[in-house]
Amino acid sequence: MTRDGFHASSAPCTPYHALRYNPALSLPPAHEAGAHIYRFEEARPLALTILGLSGALSHDPSAALYIDGKLIAAAEEERFVRDKHAKNRMPYESAKFCLEQAGIKPSDVDVVAIPFAPISLFGKARWHYAKRYWYAPDRALDALLMGNRRYKRYRNKIVWCLEQLGFDPKKIKIEPVEHHLAHASSAYHCSGFKEKTAILGIDGKGEYATTFFGYGENGKIHKIKEFFDPDSLGGLYGAITEFLGFEMLDGEFKVMGMAPYGDASKYDFSRLASFENGELEINTDYANVIGLRRYKEKGKGFYFSPKLIEWLGPKREGDIADEPYIHYAASMQALFEKLALQMIDYYLGDVLKETGKLAFAGGCALNVKLNQKIIARPDVKELFVQPASGDAGTAVGAAAYVSHARGVPVEKMEHVYLGPAYSNEDVIAACARHEHKPTWRKLDNMPEQIARIMVDGNPVAWFQGRMEFGPRALGGRSIIGCPSVPGVADRINHQIKFRERWRPFCPSMLDTVAPQMIKIDHPAPFMTFTFEVAEEWKTRVPEVVHEDGTSRAQVLKREYNPRYYDMMKALETLTGNGVSLNTSLNRRGEPMICSPTDALNMFFGSDLQYLIMEDILVVKDGAKAYDSVG
């Protein structure tokens, strides 16, 4: 496999060696990058090479590599090991990929940045934790007496992982960055904002912090306020996610998708949390509970209490979204939005009045309904949401933070095509090796031919260029369909995704279409926002419009993924709509596809009929061959 060759969909980049590298000299164009062309100038200082490694919280390990402020590579471990969230693993394969992509050795890495740090006993965090968890004295005392135990364990695991990669343990410089500072950096430093910027971080928890408010100015991050465990809005949302029958870390999106089907006014959830006098407080009689206060079922403990069951009835089971659970989802979403907006007002209102710029990260930044409300605020001119805003993105954040601290600003994050790429030759070799011995052919005008297959109502597995970093498929590893064909979303569900019927499918669209379809002049390259869809377009592309009339859109500029763009252009020529239905290339419960072999395994393990990998089309036996197309 060639991991150092790129597709034209990647931003220009070149392998680096940490020698005397001159960033001012021109880089080779993307198609030459695989030629390992290096340019050095003896008089220049060594390049600053920083490897970020996440995974401190036992889920979503990832690696990211910055060289002289340029994000060369980033990838999640789950994609390589084929284990969703890669729980209790270290980012070994992802780090190995990053080094290979850059063409560097472990000895070329100056610093390893990790998004987890020791927390002092003299600050508020550990005392707050102990006080609020008084009912579990073993945990409370542990926080006070041994509060950095998790950090030490994680650091030791990182050292072990680095040794396996060939690093010299005596020479490794490991720089810890507080978890929420890493989230903050992944938002602010990657936003490209030059003005004073409000920074918001909301997730389940890091070391102890759960929520971060601050601002960025001249590249420096200033803390305004943090909340600590168990006072966690993300934790509360996660606990209700569990009550609604979903897994924490995965199911929050499903709760958000269920909410528009319910009526938030039917149940008052205000007893679960309050924000008064600048303090967030979660009611730990019901949620964010630990120890003996947890509700237990079949030997598993949950983050809500039996008291919640007494109030709302039994935990939801199965895939059916019905009453009262749809109303519970709506009420949770409404409370989440209300409290988040109140907190933004209280702590970030003054900064927003100055410049209107806001950078947001943490798992809760993937709540696109909240993001829609934030954009609608009159004091917000532009919102940047880190596309990998969950814990995987803290590898980028920690590395970016250390880079800035050492005087090397990082570039704006314009795209997420940061994983491995594969050539036509790699794809053909994977086909030859595969047990199903697929028949394939090479297409000469791939985008046009694929558009034709889609217009006939066929979903297509789409594998192009470098793999995306973060949870969203953005035209690198996607299942695509023509959104004007009635029933194509149901067909995808039937053939492959088996998603709950109430979960929406999303559109990718040309940048020329967005002003007409979503009528808002706000950058949306990463599917991190929902927008109201113009009435005319609700009937033109009904398969990508949600129950509440919104769409979670990706607005694509051609320079970042020309082949995906050209396919949508071909769709526009055929249907009048430059829009594609887009969902991630994976089966339910599996991580997104990484390699051609992964794609073939998934393809033959589903009812999909068409798979395009670079220019190589694989068609199932019995499906229309489209031999004469184009």
C-alpha cells in the first residue's frame, strides 16, 4: 500500500524530514508528493515537529502530526483496528500512519503532546468533585488523595506505545496539555480567526473539567471559567441518552435526531439541571451519578439513578421511537439548548459583542441543533466548530497548543482529508487479493458515470482520496445517493445502514447551490450545522430534509475535493440539483472504512450493488453493469 501518494482531493502537501527544512521554498504539487521530493536549506533551523496523541479517557484514541504549523496527517485508531471508538487502546496504528505519511522517523519528532494533564490539589477541581460526590466517599477521597492517578497511568501507556513505535524513552519529550485546553486549541487555533475570539468547550468531562469558557487573542488562550464534574451538561445529555436506550458516545446523535418528532412542552425537565448566578448545577439525585446511586440492569451500571425511572418510567428498549420517549428526547434537547445559550450569554456575551467570533469544541459541539441556535444569535457573526470536536480532535488540539506555545502558529483547518489515500493500483491489488474475486473495470470519466448510476436510484459506495478525520463522512469515505429520487434513503437503510427511520440523511452540495438551498451566508464545510431549507428545495431534494425542515449540510468548494465536486456537478447537469445524499461508508456499529480491503469487506457484507474506489468500479453480479455509460 502506498500511503504517501495523495489523490488530487488532498490539499498540496509533501513528505517531510526533520532536517534543515525551508518552508519558504515551494512545495511540489499534490500529484508529485509521492515522489518524496525534499528541499532543504542548511542555514535554516530544524523544523518543529509535534505529534499529538489522544486516548486518555479510554476511548477515541487518535494521532495528529504538525510540522512547522502545517497539519500533515491525522487519523483515528478505530479506522485501522476496525473497532468503533477503539476503547482501552492506544493510538499505535494512527501514530504509525502519521509518521509514514510525513516520511519521518521517531527521532525526527521534537515533542509528543498529550491532551491530559496533572491537576493541582490547590485548585478548585478536585475539591469540587469530592464535595459533590460526598455520597460515594471512596471516589471523593480518591480525588483528593490520588487525583492524578489516571494521568500517570495514561502517560505510562503513551510511553509504552511510543517505545513500540521505535521512540527512545530516554529522549521522548512529552508535553501534557489540559484536556479542555486541547479542545479549546483545536477550536480557536484551527479556526483561522485573527480577531479576539470567544471559546466554548462542552463535553462529558476531561480530567475534572466539563465545560470551558475563554477567549483567544493574538494566539493566546485565556480561561474565563470552568465547571467541574459532576456538573456537566454533556454528562447529563449522555445519561438521558442511556435512559433512551442508546450507548453513550454514539447515541447522543440519535437523541438529537429523535427530538423533532416529540413535543418538549409535554414534560418539564428543569429539575435535572439549573444555571443560576453563573453556576451550573446538575441534580445528582437523577443523573451524572456514580457508585451505589446508579441504576443497574443485567449487571451494567448507568449514569442515571432509579429515581429517574420512578419519575419517567422504564428505560426505552429496541429501535422504535414512540411516546413518551420522543417527548423526553425533545425535552432534553430543549433544556440542553436553553442552558448552553444562557451560559454563552453569561460568560462570553461581552467577547461576542466585540467581534462576533466564536470557536467551539468538545463532544457537545456536534449537537448541530444547538449550533443552529448559536448562529442565529445577533451577536454571533461566525461560528467555527472543530470538525473532530470529540476526544479524537484533542490530538490536533494538544499538538496545536504546543506549537503555538513554541512560537509556531498553526494553519487554519480548511479540510479534514488527513488520513491514508490509495492509488488505482492499490485498489486493483486489493480486488485481486479479496476472497470474493470481484470483477472491476476502470472508468475514464468517473464522476459523470457515477452520477448516471445514482440518478437511476442506486446508492453508491464512494471511496476517494484521503480518509476524513472526525466523525463525518465528507466525500472521502461515503455512501452517496441522488436526493431527488424518492425512497433512496430507505433503500440505503434497507441495503446497508439499518438506521432508525427517524434519523436524517444529510446533503453535500456545491458552493454555488448553498445560497439558494439554505439561504445563509455562513461557512459550512464540515456538516457541523443545520440550516432551514428553502421551501422550493424541500420538494426538489426531499431525501435530505429532516422532519423539522432542516438539513445538516456540507457546502463544498472544489479545491478541497475536486472529484466529489465534479460528481455533484454531473448530478446538477442530469437533475438540476447539485446536491448529493451523503452518509458514512460503514455498516451499523462499525467504524468508517479506511482501506480498499475494508471497503470490499463491507460491500460484500451488505446489499449495496455499486462500489467506486478511485477510478475502479466494482459491480455485484446481477446488477446493471452500465458498460455503455458515458
